[in-house]
Amino acid sequence: MSTFYNFAAKCPSRVESGLFSRQVHPMKGRTLVLALGAGLLLVSATLVGGPLLAIHLSKRPLVPATPSLLQDVRAGSGWASMGCPQPTSPSFASMSEALSPDLTPRLDALFPPGSDADALQTVLVAQGFGDIATCKDDPSIHHTAFRQTGGGFAGPYPIFAVVAWRRSEDGRVAWMKGFVSYLAP
């Protein structure tokens, strides 16, 4: 047979310690439930909110700084081709390229078709873009990438951007494409 302590008991008990004695009234049911609920809420808020606050406050600066060419650009949806020809896989057949709706028009305004491809490369390197590479299936298509690190859980998010262009035989830009994605820190 089990014995349970009745917290809602109506009779007070006497506690004596040292020089003082006082009457202690046991907690009533509602008071106990409210106290336990408040304690559980406080512990939950500490366990969940503490780490989230730490993550939010641990923002690191974006490195390198975002260049003017990439300020406030949006990412496109689709597949990032790096400018190279579309794969023949059926899974890519219905997908469009993930062209940035902001970066591609900026590039076209700065270097319209027929512009000097060497001048384009110089500007991209000055903006922090890396080594120039070509597509293995079409060496007339060049691309370069900008990679950023840092940021925080609640932003800002680092940018990964690719600029691709076709270089004509006479050293001119035939077309350009810009791809942007934002990475989780």
C-alpha cells in the first residue's frame, strides 16, 4: 500500500529550527501547478533562448567586404550553370538558369556586348573576384567567382557570386551572365 503526501492539505504543520518556530502552510494544488509551470517556462526559455541569443550575438563581419557590384543583389532560382552549356541530363531539361535579376543587368550596363573582355576581367578582379577559368566543353566561355565568409545566424549572409561571359576571338564580350547565392554562415 502506497502513501501519498497531500499538498492540498488544509492543516498547517509546525517547523522549529533554532530560536524561531513558525507555522508552515502546505501549498495548495493551484499554487503548486503555477509554481511548477513558471519554473518549467523559465528553464525552457533559458535552454532555448540562451543559445539563440549567443548565435545572434556571434555575428562575424563579412570577409571580404561586399563590393559595389554585388550590393543589394538578389539570387535567381534554377540551376547555376557557371555560364557553361546546359547538361544533357533530363533532370535539367525543364530548369532555367539561376540568373540574378540584379547582377546580370548591372553587368550588361557596365559592359554591353562588344565591350573589351580584358577590361571586364580587370574590373572583376578589382571587385574581389578570383581566378578566371573556362568551361571544359567550350573554352570561349570564361567565369570567375566571388566568395564571402562570416555573417551570423540572423544575417547578414555571405555571398557566393559567379560572373560568366563568352569571349569572342577578337577579345570582345559576346554575352554575360551573373549568378548569386547567399550561404549559411
